[in-house]
Amino acid sequence: MTGWSMRCLRQGSSLYVTLYHWDLPQALQDKGGWLNDDTAKAFAGYAAAVAAHFKGRVRYYFTLNEPQCSVGLGYSSGVHAPGFRLDDGSVFTAWHNTIYAHCLAADAIRRADPDARVGMGPRQGASAPRQQTTLPILRRPARQPLRWRTETGPSPMPRHLIRCAGAAGL
């Protein structure tokens, strides 16, 4: 840990670690990036090593920051790295492997440090009605990309992701 983080801990602050913020190692990208489920497995190993290293000093972890942006902008629209404009099936594969990575990493962190708290850092948007209504407000902007992708056809979501999503309260 660096000097500033040690000072924060001594003063009673809690540290939050973000494991992935659009910074996939080139070696993994060269093997397909989020299109390859080996990336999810490698990410879990990385998460376990980080959690073991910081055990007792860091309690809070974000596995992935803004996954809908890194997948949507990197694999669908191509405006961010890796700059792909892929078909819906390939984008769904990137989504699948990203969520799979979160699930594997969360499990690995909890095994390395049972006191750790783990979550994902999705981009959030606020929605408000154009007029007063008694209808419930739907937060579509935050959910639309993933929901649209899973509604393009029969969902091939594997059982392990369904279990993980259920355990996460999704």
C-alpha cells in the first residue's frame, strides 16, 4: 500500500478497491478479451490475489466499473477500446463473460477474505416522469442495454449465471 492509503487507514478511513476500470491486459485482449471466458477465469485469479494481499486492510471491493459501458461502447458501438462493432450474439457473449467474471471474482474475494464486501459499480442514470402520474417509474436507462440484449432471442444464460444473479438479488 502507498503512503496515502496507509495514512487513510491510520485515520480510520475505509478503502474501496476497484479491480477493473476498462483496463484489460493486452495479453487477455489478444486472446479475445471479454469474448473469451478464460478472461473471466483469469480475472477471478487476479481478484483472489488482490483480496489476499489486502486482507485485513481493505474490506470493500468493486469487481467491475461500468460494465455496461465497457461492453456496450467497446464491443457494440466501438467508440471505446477495444473498438469493436460486433453482432448482437457476440455482444451477448461479452456481456455473459463480464457478468461471469464478476460472479467468479466475488466468490474468489469472499474465499480469500470472508469479511470482504463485494459489488459491481454499474453506471447509474436517474429517470423522472415528464408529468405527474400514479404509474411506477421505471429506471430504463440503467437497465436497457442488458435487458435489450437478452431479449433479442431465446436467452442462452447458463444456470450458474442465473444462480449467481439470484444470490445477488438481481
